[in-house]
Amino acid sequence: MRSGPKWTILGVLVALAILVPFGIWGQGIERWVAEYIDASRDDPLQAALVLGGLLAGDILLPTPSSLISTACGSICGFWSGLLASWMGMNVACLCGYLLGRFAAASRIRRMMGEPSMAALERLSLHRGPWFLVLTRPVPVLAEAAVLFAGLGRLPLREFVGLTAVANLGISAIYAGIGARASTASGFVWAFLLAMLLSGLFMCLGRPGRIAPGASETD
């Protein structure tokens, strides 16, 4: 089976999983979000530390980074939210790099999975260290890329420079989306937009597209 149809079906299922619950329980979700925003805005510094901490743990935890970055903008405002998101993402990248560099290579390869490993090997061959920038917005592949960089002993200074610039752009996009959501309803729609945008990045950045020469078949 070709990978294109599989990814299309996956994208449709993800969209339904996002939109159907919102259509059914939208008012209840909006009430909960309004209460959460009011409580969090009483102490934006604490909210920034919590959200930034969640992003920092993204390399090991199943953290929806696009949603957390959007929440940073919604709760803390654009500039503070951008800083919290950017710092958290940078810490996660550094942790992933160090894990890839110092952990057992066989264990890292198992964590990444052979399809991601093969895609990143092809991508790094064609794009050099810029593969880090290309994969930064792509869920799953982004985490695999920082592990791969550590495993391949990419110079730390180069790694930090590339990921910091890429993280700044991504954080600005999601924090900007969140900062424009001034109401609970807007906050929920910002989250939905962030999830859909994350899914789009995943589809556009799948290994068959992002890695030159990748096979489109199983």
C-alpha cells in the first residue's frame, strides 16, 4: 500500500478526532477553558514555568508541544509566551542531543525506529546539518532528529545555533496564534488550529516527502 493514502486517511481521522468532540461538548469545553485561563492569568510567571517545563520534557514525555506553545501565547501574552516556549524547546533539544550522544547507540536506534533512522540518514546526506531545521516543525521526526544529531556527534555549537533559530520561528507562530485568542472560545479555536497545523506539518514532513530518494511504498 502506498504511503500517501495512508497518511491522508490518518489526517482525516485526526481531524475528526479533534472536531467531533468539540462539536458535541463545545460549550462545556469553553467553560472549562475560561476557568483555566482566569486561574492561570493570576500568576503568569508560574504558568510560564509550568508550560516551559512541559516543553523541556518533550524529548521523553508525550507532550503536545504545539498546543503547549499555543497556551504560552494565550496565557502569558506573545512575548512572554514566545520566551517560555523557546526556552522550553531549546532545553528539550539539548537533552535529546546529550541523550543521543552519550546513551548506547543501539538503544537510541530502537527509540528512533528504523524508518525514522533511515529517513534522517538520507536527509542529513542531502541537506547536511540543516536537516535539524527541516524537521523541527514535524512531530515525532523532530525528536528523532535531535537524537540523531547527538548520535552522529554533530558539533554542539552548530546544533545549538540551528535548533535555537528553528525553535524561535516555531515558537513565534504558535505563541502568536495563542496571543490572538482573547476569549475562551478563541482560545479553544486557537488550540484546534494548532493541532491541525501540527498535523499538516506531520503530513508534509513525512519521511517519504522530506527525505530525498525515500521510497513511497511499504
